[in-house]
Amino acid sequence: MLFPEEKKVYVFELDDVVFPKKDYLLQVYYLFANFIEFTETVPLQADLVHFMKNHLEHQGEHLLFEHAQQTFGLDQKYKENFERLHVNAILPLRLHLFEHIKTLFAQLKAADKYICILTKGNPLEQLNKVKFVDWGEYSDSIKVYFKDELLFRGIEPLEFLATEFAVKTTEIQFVD
């Protein structure tokens, strides 16, 4: 894979750029369905997971809980559990980098380029994802920044990264 060699810092989004977001979501759905089956005995975990996976693949994440609630008669009180799991789930499996990202990271590292993650979305949920990614040999060399947190603090992300890495903003390449 080719990359602009004149750039010094390469900034990646997390979801669907570094790893498949659905790998995280499906594990959250599995944990939620397991919780529901344990708590209520119905629906069966496998049925709820199948429904949620199908919804994700065909309709996306939007209104997933509401549609599951309508289909399976879930109590509204479980919505908070569902949302909380997105933020602090302890996943049963590690999240794996896309193969082409591993290759690109290796090339960038060999060329002495900086690699970082600038991810958008709920910083707590994104941090939880970061914790479960199998970063391999890059675990100590990749810094992670949270776009929504920077914006909330009134900090422009591009300028912030330029300062952090002591480069000009034109020396930063976004990969999203």
C-alpha cells in the first residue's frame, strides 16, 4: 500500500478503518442477549443475537433496541443496560486489526512515521474498544485521541495534533 511519504503523522479513525466495528457490536449484542436470557429466561440468547445481527447488517444500529423491544417484548428498563454495555462491556474476544492496516502500520513504522488514532463518538465507548483491540507490536507506539473530547474542550483536533507531534498541519495525513 502506498502512502504520501512527505507526511510525518498518520491519523486513523478507529471504527471500520482500523478494525471492523461490527466485531465490537456483535460481542456487545451477545453479552446483552445473554444477560436478557439469564434475567428473563426468554427470549433465547441465540434468537436475540440472530435478530440483532440481522438488524445491524440490514438496517444498521439505529433503533436496534427499539426494534428488538417490539419484536421480543423487552422491558424498557433494559435499554439502559444495553447502552451501558456499549460503553463498558468486557468482551469475550479481542478485536483484530484489518490485515491491510497491519501492513500499512508496518510500512509507516519502517519509514519512521508517527501513527495515531483520532476517533469520534462517545469517548468512553471508544476507549473501551481501544482496550480490546489487539494492537500487537504497535501497542506502545500508537497514541489515541478522542475527537469529541477535544471539540468539547474547544480544541481544534488538527491544530492539537500538530502541536502534539511538533509538525505543521500540512504534514498530517488523515486516513478514514
